[in-house]
Amino acid sequence: MNEKKSKRREKKKRKVKEERKVKEERKVKEEKNERGNKSEREKKSEKEKKTEERKENMEMGNLAALLQNVMIWKV
């Protein structure tokens, strides 16, 4: 009888160990996914910043061209 109990206990211990291992693996995967999502967000924000800078540069270029035209017409 003691042998049966000890076998059951061992089985339970193994099962618990396996469950812990699976939980740990899931946790690690989730952390990796979160890191990946963060980097994607950062990339998007960088792209948005670059496009804003380009727009500003184009506007400044247009303003400079207008200024030159005005200066030419004044002379």
C-alpha cells in the first residue's frame, strides 16, 4: 500500500513539475512577444518623427522659395 501511495506522490510531483515548466515557458514567450511589440511601436514612432521632419523641411523649403520670389519682384 505504501508503494502505491509513493508512486502516486511521485506521479503528482512529476505532473506539478511539468506544469511549472510549461507555465515558465509560456511566461518567457509572452515576455519575448511584449519586447517585440515594444520595438515595433518604437519603429513606428521613429517613422512618424521622420515624416514630420520631412514635412517641416519641405515647408521651410517652400517658404524660402516664396521669400526669394518676393525679393526678386521687389527689386
